Amino acid sequence: MFDSRHIKTFHQVVSSGSYSAAARELGYTQPAVTQQMKALERTAGVPLFTRAGRGLRLTEAGEALARHAETILGSLAAAQQQLGALARLRAGRVRVCGFPSANATLVPEAMARLLADHPGVRVELTEAEPPESVQRLLRGECDVALSFSYVGAGNAPVPEELAEIPLLEDRLTVLLPVGHPLARRHAVRMSDLAEERWIAGCPRCRANLLQICADQGYAPDVVFSTDDNLAVQSLVAAGVGIALMPSLVLAFMCHQKVTGRLAEPHQFRRVSAYVLREHLRVPATAVVVEELRLAAATRAGC
Amino acid sequence: MFDSRHIKTFHQVVSSGSYSAAARELGYTQPAVTQQMKALERTAGVPLFTRAGRGLRLTEAGEALARHAETILGSLAAAQQQLGALARLRAGRVRVCGFPSANATLVPEAMARLLADHPGVRVELTEAEPPESVQRLLRGECDVALSFSYVGAGNAPVPEELAEIPLLEDRLTVLLPVGHPLARRHAVRMSDLAEERWIAGCPRCRANLLQICADQGYAPDVVFSTDDNLAVQSLVAAGVGIALMPSLVLAFMCHQKVTGRLAEPHQFRRVSAYVLREHLRVPATAVVVEELRLAAATRAGC
DNA sequence: CGCGGACCCCAAAATATGCTTATGATTCAC
DNA sequence: GTGAATCATAAGCATATTTTGGGGTCCGCG
């Protein structure tokens, strides 16, 4: 098969009209061009040039190859341009899979920065609760997974091929109706909430709630469980019970009659992004992770 | 720029699904493929593959390059096919420049063989008298020149860059009206023709006629000169005079009232083909020369 | 659950390939 | 004829590329 370098040199020779000129243009010495053209003629099986005094003339085969050279170099350049765009972050598609409260807060903030810095990068966002998002990552169904874990809980170890990027420590708050006796305090003690009715969130959150209450010496009265953060808020507003929720969820609090108070003792969940280590070398993926990190850092106070 | 070999290997990897399989297909060892793909990723600036257990998976950039690889390899193959056709004589155009009597005899015979053996080769035939055809060859206006020279005459030396391919020795004949007293003999002596009126051909032929007659001790009475062989024949038929003509011309004798008799002593012209030496490496040109040589050999008896 | 096969990666040595330098030969212009 | 510019050739050297040899991981199978 033809060597693309030979084709390029050949094309330059044709447009320059001489070996020496082509060599100057391409930064070769003249004998290098001579050898390349000799090799090209060898693989072609036909002479491409004929000597015309001090200059060159193309044979019929040379004319034919010159025409083909245009399209060959064109298709090579097209490929190079597209890959260059991907490398220089002028293009790229990243599939992010996050959990609801991050998708409503961290992710949009990161996307705003991303759009400003790299308008060519496209993101596809899907939603899954923590254990699932990392599974999807391992199955190749997404490029970046957002997950969280509760500090005390026995968390499954992170597989070796995954890189963990800690984003923030999301403090837990107690959601109370505004009229609740403890709602006026800045923070509430978990030990003061043994007699409350509780609304629990996702399975992990529920498990964490039970763990914390057990540490305080009681078993909470969980009257309701749901994945849906907005439903939890509405239930609290309706007086069904109180809830333990990460601060991130407060960012989209939409009930006037519900308020959040920091839980005591300090409780938090660790929010992290996960990526296949090798995917960190993909520019678009790397930049999305970086923007997530920055977005998390700027709201560090949560 | 991308190396076409890398593209080819990459394409094979994509269609085979693994480095090892691609290596087997292409006759490499597996580490060679690994390194080629590594180099390809280096020039691309983006990872192309991601590991998926025992197999591989393409990144977005890999998918893009796979699409481009099709067109790149396609255009390379197209070029290779066309040049291969030229090399294998399935195509090619050869410009032949000959003198009239050869164009009417040798060339058509050679073309018939050529058409049978190599249907793809195309020939463009032009006509010029001897000194001119070689000039055209040197100016690059044709690829094969047919020329002739008279033995005794001082012929211009053949330039070094030209290859001379002797085709045949074309014996000279005397053209006589059928009623002529000497027309019954098998051959006629030039010395018996001192009193005839003569019709001369092209300048070289005319000079040769004068030379031969001078050798016989007389100066011929040249009443007419023309390049046109058919005109010469008609003039002889009309009784204007007799002529000395190469045997080749007899091949297209169209007058019943004219006959040709070998001249004595033996006279002939050397008919040769000329090619630029480097053009002998062009298959189509070489085959045309070869067919001319064969055509001349089969009619060696002239 | 251990085992073998298939796969990939890595590092070093052997081999090829390609480039450069130096030199010679030719052509063309002044 | 001389000088500038061209291409061809040969030898030396640098860089690539391939192979070789070894190791690790994943998966299916007994």
C-alpha cells in the first residue's frame, strides 16, 4: 500500500515542480525526496516522472496519481481535523450519570462553566441512584458517574480501574415544618428527635438514618420512604413527618413552610465523581470532571 | 499527519475486534500492533480505545477515526487499483508518431496484436516524416517514434537518451507501369534506368535516389517530387515516370497498372522505433514497442 | 476453585528504514 | 566557459519498527 508520507511528498513535488523545491517546502533535504519518490515508484510499479532537462515531467501514471493524491490527502486532512477538534475540546460528547440532587445542583453549575469555556462539548445526562451509576460506568454506559457515600457506612471498595474525584462533603440537615418547636434553633440534635415521625429517602439514605438514630440510642419511626426529594419536602410541609436530607437538596427547596436545620452531631455524605482511569485521558471527559470539581469547590460551604 | 499503515492496522483492529486477531490477519506480531496503535493515539492526541475486560471498545474519537478510515483506505485503494491497471497493462495511453508507409502497414498490424493481448491500452497515432518524428519524441510530444534511414547516407547520430529498436530492413523496389519493357523481370538493375523519367518521394528518399544513381554513374531525370505515396503510384500508373519505393509502400498498392520490382543491387532502408530510454520502463510503452518489433519480424521477408 | 487459554502490556535487543552529508554529473543561462 | 541549479548516488548515522521474552488479568471449563 502507498505510504501517506510519500503521497504528501509526491503532491508537493508536483505542485512545486522540482524535488529540491519540494524538499525545501517540507523541510527535507533533496536526496530524501529522491529516495521517497523512488520508493513510491517501486510500490506503484510504474515510473511516475520523466526527466525533462533540468525539470520534471509527469508520466501518465504520475498524472493519475496526482489526481488521486488530492483526494487521499483530503480525506486524511478531514480525519485529522475532526480528531483535532476532539483533542482541542472543540467537540466531544460526555455521558454523565448522576443522582437526583447533584443533577439539580452541581451538574447544571458545572455545565454553565463548561458551555462558556468549551462550547463544542456536548453532555448527555442520565439519572441513577448511587450503587447503580457506578455500575453503569463499569458497563461502559456512561463516562462520568456521580455518587455519594455516608461516612460511617461500610462502603463497597472502589474498583482499581476507577478514579475517584472527591467533590464535596454534603452536610445533613433536618427538614422541619416552620411551626416545629425546634425550627427556631440554628441546629438540632438528633437525640432530640427520638419521638418524631420520619420520612426516609433512598435506600442508602434510609440505612444511614437508621444508623445515626441507633447511635443516638433510638429507632426512628419511619412512616414513609421515597426516592423523590420533592415528595419528601411536600410530606414534611404537610406535617406527615420530618426528614434527614443532604444540604444539596435544600438548593431546590420550594416550600415556604419547610425549613432545614443542620443536624448535630455533624453528619455528612461524601459526594464524588468517578471515571475510568483511562478515560481521564479523553480531553472532553477530563474537562467535564474538572468543571464538576470547580463547581463543587465554589459551593464548598454547603 | 497520519501514517497510512497505522490507519490500515487500526481499521483491521476495529473489524477484527482485537489486537491479536488484527496482528494475525496482517502478519504482524501482537506487540507491533500495540505500538502502532499507541503511535496512532499519540498523533491523534486522543485515546482511541478503551479496555473492556478481555476486549476493546472504541472511544468517541475512535469511532470517528473508524469512519474516516473507510474513506482513506478507499481512496488509497482506488489509486492503487488505477496504477495497478497501468502497471499490468490494463490501461495506458501511448502516443506513436510514424511515417506514412509504416502507419499504413506496420502500425496497424502491431495494433491488432496489441488489442488482442492488452485491450486496455490506448494508442494515439500521428504522422511525421523521419527527422521530425524523433524531434517530437525529444520534445515529449510523443512516446514512440518510427523513423527510417538509408544505409549509405550520413545519418545524424542517435542521442544518448534514446533507445533505438531496429524493426526491419525495407528493400527498395522500382515502381513500373505494367507495360514497361523491364516489368517482366523479377528484378531490375538500377543501371538500366538511366534514361527513365523519375518521380521522387520525400526529401530523404529523393536524396537517396540521387545517391544511388550517382553510384551507377548517372543523374536521374526527376520530373516530380511528392511526399504522398499514393500520388507517386498514380503518377507511375499515368506513365509520367518510374519511382524507387520501399517495399512497405507496395502493401497498399491500389493500381492494377503499376507493379514493383526489386532493385539491383540490393538497396534498403532501415526502419527503427525510437523511445526515450526511461520510457521503456513504462509498461504500456514497452509493450507497444514490443508489438511493433513482433509485427516487423513476422513480415521480415519484405 | 484451580487451571489453561486468550488477551494485553512492558522492556530490551535486533533489524529496517529513512534521513543527512558529501560528491558527482547534467542542464541551462549569462 | 563559467556558475548556479538540478537530480543521482554512496556511505554513515539516527530513528523507527519489529521481534523476542516475560508478566499480569480476565474468562470459561472441568
